[in-house]
Amino acid sequence: MIRLNCFFQANDGEQFKTALQAAVALTEYSQKHEGCIAYDVFQSATRNDVFLICETWEDQASLDKHSATPEFKKYSPMMRQCGQMKVEHFEF
């Protein structure tokens, strides 16, 4: 099993809104991808410029397929243009 914690911090308020909308759209698609165990977005209760995407995948092949989807290729760059992303990768 693979867990990704993707921490996002926006460049500014308007970009936060754009990035969060992209993250929610990507989440809706990703939850249906083969091998997805869990996928959700969590907004910080203490910082108005931060959210977290928490993903759990069956295996690397499932994650690779997800990363190759049109949705990922559309929404991931949109988020990265709006701020900084730090990704933690864990394997169980």
C-alpha cells in the first residue's frame, strides 16, 4: 500500500481558491480510479492558505495509472501554478 500526503500552500488568496477547486475536482475523479483505497482533501482550520490531499493506493502500478490519467494531467499542474506543494511518500 502507498500513502501520499500532498501539502499545498497558495501564493495568495485567489490562487488558493483556484487550487482548492482543482483539488476537489481531481478528488472526485481519483476516488473512482482502479486501485484507489482513499483520496480526500482537507482544508486547514488554522491557515487559510493551506490544504492537504491525502491519497492511499493499493500499489505503485495503481498510482502510476492515476498519474497518467487526463484528470491528473489537467488538475495537478493547475495546483502547482497556484502555490507550493510538498509530497510525503510512504509505503506499507
